[in-house]
Amino acid sequence: MVFGFALENLAKGIIVCRDPSLVSRARLKSWHGAEHDLVALFSRAGIAVSTEEHQTLERIARIAEWKGRYPVAMSFYEVGAQDPIIGHIAVSNVWPADEFARLCQLYERAKAFLVETMEKVSPLPADYKFE
């Protein structure tokens, strides 16, 4: 779950670095339905992913959205075919052995991409008005 949030924050950092108007003084503006959708966020950030990485991002996003926090989904419609159901609890005991290594690689690549983006984008002036 924490990996999911870390990847989400790196992708959003890249996006905001390129377009600071997405942030206001009061809050972050809408992410247009991609709040925890790591595949969409990585795409929007311009980070290309392989098929295996795409699947990993989908799995970790589901954990960040609800599986890592709640015993059941907040809505029945959030439970998909990939979520085995026992009673009303969505569980999974299948986690690919190479998943952790893939998550570490995604994290390092996204972090490097953020640093590279920050080096290319001019810093905001000290008196920038987040509106």
C-alpha cells in the first residue's frame, strides 16, 4: 500500500512540476478521475511502462485504493473479477515473487524522472500565486 502511495506521489509530483496551476492554496485540483489510478498517472506523467509493469501498477493501485485499507470495497462495483471473494471479503493470497523487485524499479525510475523534470523546469518565483 505504501509503495502505491509513493508511486502516486512521484507521478503527481512530475505532473504538478510541469503544470503548477493544478495546485491551489486551498487544495489540489481534480485529477480527473485518476486519483489513485497509477496507470493513468504514469501515462500522464510521461513514464512508459512495460506490460508487466502495467499489471503491477494496476494491482498496487487496487491495494492503495481499498484492499490495503478496508476489509471490503467501499462499493460493490469496485470489486472486479481479479478480486476473489470469500463471503463479502475480497482477499488474495497470490502475489508474484518478482513483484517487489518490479515495484523498486518503478519507484527508482519514477524518482529519476521527477528529478530530471525538476532540473528542466524553471523554479517558481518566491511570490508565485497559487490560485
